[in-house]
Amino acid sequence: MTCKVPMAAAACAALAIAFSVASPVQAGTCQSVRAKGFAGSLAKATLYAQADLKQTAKAMKGKVKSATTNCQKVMGGNYYCKIDAVVCPK
């Protein structure tokens, strides 16, 4: 019984070390994000996607550096727009 507790603690410590080394998070790096908009007109779908991108960048406390917009007409006459962007720290 006394051997199980130290072994469990060692296993947890090994997992913690493995996860921290696997993908280090570096401050100051840029991240790619995707924003989406869906509406009956192309202008509104684009506007909704831009608003989604703005909110995402604000939540990340960053600034949009580059963005590409892709809009498609889907069934029912509606439009679907997505914006792929890069958000970097301010």
C-alpha cells in the first residue's frame, strides 16, 4: 500500500513533464483564427464574419495582421463567408 502512493505521484509528475515539454506556449507568437458569417445577403454575411473576427481578436487581446475572405452562396439563397486571419499580440 505504501508503494502505490509514491508510484502514482511519480506517474503524475512524469505526465506533467511530458505535457509541458510537448508543446510549449511562447508569449508573443501569432495565431491563425477563423471567423464565420451566415446571412441572406453577401454584405450581411461579410459584416457578420468581420464582427466575429473582431470579437475573437479582442478576446485574444491581439490585433489582426492579415486576413483573407471567402464567400459562397449556399442552398436557399443564403451566403456563407469565412475569414482566415492571423492575430498577433498588441
